Amino acid sequence: MANQYNIFIAVDFFNADILFVANSSGELSRQVIKAIENHELQSEGAVRLYRTSYQSFKMIQRLMRNYRLPFHQVAKPREYQHDEIKCA
């Protein structure tokens, strides 16, 4: 189950654009630190980090590209109906 969520994402501080994608948290950290050192990030290097599955990541990318939506609108958690919550 742990291997299902194997895509690590760094998103800009405003949660709009995907900045970096990696297969491990260490690789993602190195990318972010290198960008901070090179003064390539806005907002003083503040980013939001996420971990997701490969399938979810591909769906997020497709929706962002096709509908020109920001990350925070596409990556919202599903809203479950009240009856589903009671059963869980």
C-alpha cells in the first residue's frame, strides 16, 4: 500500500502550479533546495509538498492542461456523500 503513493510533488506557495515532481522525498527535497540556492523560486522559496499515486498525478496533469485550472482546484479531495461516511 505504501508504494501506491510514490509520486512527490512540490507546488508553488499559492497552490496553483506544479514546480517539481520526483519519485522520492529526498529527490524532491534536493530539487527544491537547488532552486532556492539558485534564487529560482518566488515567495522566498516557500512551496507546498504533496504525495500522491501515479494515476492521480496523471489525472491532475491532464485536468490542469485541458481546462487550464490551477492545482488547488483540480487536486481537491473527493467529497463523499453522508451515507458513505456512515458505512465506513
